Amino acid sequence: MKLLNEDGSPKELVNGKYPAKVLNPVHIDLDGVSSAICVKNTFTDVTAVHMGYGYGIAKWYKSIKQFPHLLNDYELIIMTDLSMDEKTFAEFAAILAMANYEGEFIFLDHHETSKPLNNPDANMFVDITECGASLAQKYLTNTFGVDLSHLDELIKYTKDYDLWVHKYKESKHVNYILDKYLSGGVNKGCERFVHKYMNGFSYKNITKDEATVIVEKLEANEKVWSELDIIPFDGTSIAMCMLDGSFVNDMSDRILNDPELGVDVIIVFYPDKVGGSIRASKRVPQINLGEFLGIIGNDNIAGGGHALAAGYKLSKLTYKMDVGQKLLIAQPEIQRMVDFLSKAYTTLNK
């Protein structure tokens, strides 16, 4: 790697950071911003580009195709926590070729869809046992000799939240704070969160406003829970509901852990969007939702994610449609998912 010394050792740090101009395309969720915090703590000059899956990546590709040569302003492009299938990555490789890019490239991800891209010889690492931020922290520490131990607490909560473990209440609280930042605009919100938590997370350094955000979200959760309509699928432990996306993790967690409901997989539909999310309980042997969605995808449905948490979108839906129109198109696909889930994971059948 050109950024290292000829013997493969890291160069001398400058004020605790590695000397390099870096472009960091990264996701917009908690795992994404925590990954960006790792990168910004590692290098002296970092430009982060925050984006969502699918449309977000496509939009960024469109913009850089106009001036691909500008990529050569960076000594390193490091993608962190960006789920990529082979086709999506091939598009980026073509853009690098258009730019005649001569710098270094590193790919760090943990999504099922990215598994075929794992190629350590080409600085491409995919590890589904980690979250994006923990993978970034370990790789950057080992490769560039930086000390990122002050981020341990933040990354512990990020991993707990992103991999659907939910062992620590703090992991949800950190995400509530991020959601509030993002409500003021995605890119600006990501930048503000990264700046605020560059030195890690602790309850000692949250503001009164952030503490209020946590309390208000907990109260809102109770209201949503009291009004939630959960629709079971006969003969299975699968159910569906409609939710605002900002409540999906909290409500799914409660649904799956309520013994009276007996739900092992919850399919969530977002009435204001063009898809939704699926969450599963660890009680279902060998279930892998990310892999499952990749297998059953067709010309209308696509998705991916992790073993116990994944997202899906329906190409035939548009944001302009009302909820009734969306459901007419979505319900056959949701039923199709239920049918395949019950066949693939027989313990879901009652």
C-alpha cells in the first residue's frame, strides 16, 4: 500500500493522526456515523460522504460521473458500512477506471450482500460478525497505528444496536440522539453528530437537550405501542404491522419479546415510503434475513441486511401513492415473503 512505508510499516503520526487526504463514502445510520468517526480520528484530512442504500449510492454515482477526475484529489478512498452487491460495486470500479484513479482503495463492510466482495489481497474486507464501526476501528488501528481506544464505548453501543443484540439500553439512547440530529437534514445531521462525538460517547457529555430527546422518545414509544395494530399470519409465528421507520427497532424488539404475542418474525411496512423492514428473533434456528431477501428478490422486491434485521423495497411503489394504493401492491409480495419464510424456516409454523 502506497500510504505505508516501503517495509509495510505505518508512517509517523501527525498529532495522533495519519497523514493522508481521504474520501470516506459511508452510510447514514448509527453504524455509518460511528464508522466515519473512526476514519476522521485516523486521518488528518477526511471528507465524508453520507448516503443511504440504493438511491443514495445511485445519486452519488451520478454526481461523481460528471467529474470523475476529482477522485484523484484523494490519496485514499475508504468505503465503510456501505452494503454493496457485485453489480453495484462494479459500477464504482468503472468510475475509478474513468478517473484513472492512482490512489489507494479500501472497502470495509459487514453486510450479507457484500460477502462476495471479500478479497483481502485487494484491501476489501467483509466480516458479518462485526458492525461496520468495529471493523473499521480494528482495521484502522492495526494498519495505520492509531489509537482509537477512546471510541470503545461508542462502538460497543453501535455494535449492540446495529447487530440487533440490544443488550444495552444506551445503544438505543445513542440512536435516539442521532435520529434527532438527522431530523434537521441528513448530511448536516451526520456532520453534527460526528463532530459532537469525535471523542466517543458518555452520558457525561450529552447535553440537556439530548437528554430531553431520550425522555421524549421513550414517551413516544409508549404511545405508539399502545396504538399499534399487529396482524398475525394464520398458522405461523409471523406478523406484520405498519410503522413510521423511526420506531421500527423499538417496536419490533417489543413485539418479538412479548410472550403473549408469540411472534418470531415481524414484517414492518412503512406507509410513507416504498418498502419496509423485517426483524427476527434469535429463537428461529439458523435464520438469516439478509440472505433470505437476496434469494427471493424479483423484479419488484429487493433487499438485504443482516441475519436478524433486514430491509426491503418494492420497485413498483412510488412516494406519490397513497397508503391504500401501496398496500394493494405490497400485500401480495408480503404474503410471498411469509410463504417462503414458513417453508425455509419450518419452526415458524404453528
